[in-house]
Amino acid sequence: MLSKRIIPCLDVREGKTTKGVKFKNNVDIGDPVAMARFYYEQGADELVFYDITASSDKRAIMIDVVRRTAEAIFIPFSVGGGIRTVDDMRAVLLAGAEKVSVNSAAVKNPEIIRQGAEAFGGQCIVLGMDVKQVEVSERIPSGYEVVINGGRTFMGIDALWWAQEGQRLGAGEICLNSIDADGTKQGYEMRLTSLISANVSIPVIASGGAGTPEHIRAVLAEASADAALIASMTHFGEYTVGGIKDYLHEHGIPARMAW
């Protein structure tokens, strides 16, 4: 089994790291550059940086924060929020990121996935998906719907179909976030993660709901996620990246050990 990745996520609003529950009631918790360095020193495998209001505010990503964050760490770094064009992708990559994550813009213009993959390689393109459970219908046969603009706009698009379409267009990875589980610390949305993981061949990062190391073990081992995104459980000091990795090793899950 390939090593599983532990990926802290920094949601950034107005230059500060922030965290909410189910995309609501966000509170600011720190400086993203300092937090990125802190997680790097703890042994995180990668980091994700999301400018969470760039798309809804219809503005460009805060490239200066991206650049300063990239200068502070020496691990792969993915950036999302407000990326609408190949030129936006290029700017983020030149600022020091290894990957770009497209979410709302890709739903509105799926060709950006293909264009980005052709320009920079599929390994650079992450399809971010914010998903909410809904009634099963002819339009949404999986019972999971794609939502954009920071959880504000339901798109009438089935999540399973969109994951497979994103792979077909050239995305090299999917970051799958459950709005229902986000920030709750009650565990990942296992059914959703299993559904997507079983039906695409590219890596799937589980996101939304991590509260304990056991939640991470379960989503990696039982839902076949390739990586686990974490935020609340480490942002507030309840757990460390190193402690999580120790737990995974004790339970037979391969993870790169912190140095």
C-alpha cells in the first residue's frame, strides 16, 4: 500500500486563517504563513491553501500571501480560490505553489481543467469539490450535489458524474469536501468518500469532519481515500501531525513519519 498523506488545510479570509462549521460562522485563528511553517515543522506531507471568499467576491487570489507561504515551507503546496484562467494558474505556480485547485470556476467552465492539464501537466491540477447530500433524483442519482461559491450555490450536478468528468478532462487529483461534515469533528462522510474513491482512478483527498485520529484511519482504510485533509483538530491544538501519524502506524496505515 502506498503511503497515505496527511494534509493540513488553511482556509484564508482577508489574509487570516479562518475556520467555520458547515461553511458558516467562521472565526479567525491565525496568520497563514506562520501556521504553514508550524505544520511543515510538524511533518505535514503537503499543505492546502484556500482563499475561501475569492470566488464569491469575484476577485483574484491574494498572490502575496501565496508567495510568502511558499517561501516558508519546503513541501508540496496546493492553492485554490479565485482561479479562473490558465493565467491565474500560472501566477500561482510562479508564486511557489506545486498545484492549483479549481472548484467553482471549473464547474462554470470545465475546459479550464483540460487547459490547465495541457499547460502544466495533470499532476498540477486538483479538482476541488464541495458536496452536499440531497434527495436522490433523476438529476442527482448519487444523492450528492455539487455546490459552488463557498457553499452558496447549488448547481444541479451529480457529484459522482462530476468527479468522473473531472478525471476525463485531465485533473490529476480530487479534493472531496463534504459540506455536511465540514468543521463538525464528527468524522468524514464515509459513504461519499467511498463512492468517489471506488469510481475514479486518480487520488482522492477526503475533506470535512476530521476530529480524531480514528476518523482519519477509517477514511484511509475503509473508504479508500489516498489522503486526509485536516483543519480543526490540529488548528486548535487538540492533536499534532506527528501524533496522528504515530496513531496510523500503530494501526497498520502507512504514513511518512515526521522528521
